[in-house]
Amino acid sequence: MADEHEHDHEVPKLVRKLRVQRERHLQRATPVRWLFVIAGFTILLVGLAMLVLPGPALAVIPIGLFVLALEFQWAEEWLERSIHQADKAKQKAAETSTLTRVVTAGGTVLAIAGIVAWAIVGDIPIVPV
């Protein structure tokens, strides 16, 4: 077990908390643990559905993985991988240049202006009357 926690400085804080929770969780009664498994898979499936349906999929999927990681090692590995990917994306977003941000904002404003102009000129009702 010492090898497992040897590189905790590289492990995300959430995963370290998960490992502490898992030790408590494994002491629970089997029916309670089964309820956690059912809840975890349900949350994960709802999150996956939100990838194509409206909803906060990128928030719900890690919650499902966290619950499942109390029981399954594969879920902990997926959760840790997703946290690392989110950290990389956050770092990459923080490193974008001012020019990139201005161009992105300008493109967004132009797209919105185009939709509004199309709605006005094309006589497309925005709000049903």
C-alpha cells in the first residue's frame, strides 16, 4: 500500500480524498455498497447522455466516476485521467494570447449580430407572437 501512495504529490487532491473515503466506504454493509454502485452508474449514464442532450455533462460525469471509484479501480483511473485533462485544458486556456481572445470575442459578436440581422431582415419571429 505504501507504493500506491508513494507519488501522492502527483495525484490530484480529489483522488487523495477519494482514497480516504474508500477506506471508510469498504467498511459499509454490502447492500449499501450496492446502492452506491447503482447510484454511480446511474449518475455516469445520465452524464454521458448529457453529452448529446442539454445539461452539464462535464460536471456530472466526474461525480459518477467519483461514486464508482469508491468500489472500482478503473473508475478511479478514469477520474484521475479526466482531472489531468481538465487541468491541461485550464492551463492551455490560461496561456491563450490576447489576440486569440480578441479574435474569439469578435467572432462571437459578429455571429450574434448576423443572427439578429437575419431575424430582422428575414422577418423571422424570435419570440412567438
